Amino acid sequence: MTEGSVGASGLAGSERPSKAYGRGRVCQEPGCETRLSQYNNGKFCAQHEPMVVPRTRGRKID
């Protein structure tokens, strides 16, 4: 290194691989042939995923 240069080392962190849920899975909506990502743990594609209403601090959002 030359004077005034900055050195660096790699980031420390998890070396664990990403969780995978299987390749070649298809959306379970009848008639939909969308292939799901191996990293998507759902059973439906984004278009057919059932809507979930979140709760915020104990109150239901209407």
C-alpha cells in the first residue's frame, strides 16, 4: 500500500446459505401456471396470495 491509502477487510456475518423451498413449484390457484421462486415459502403467486389484515398495537385496521 502507498502512504494515504486505506485498507479493508471483508464483512463479518452469516455464511449460512439462504433457505430454499424447492424448485419447480407452481401457484396453487386453479388455472394459474405461475412458477414460484425457490425462496418464496408461500403456496400462491403474488397475484393470488390471500390478503392479510395486519394488527397495529392491538387494534384491527379496517
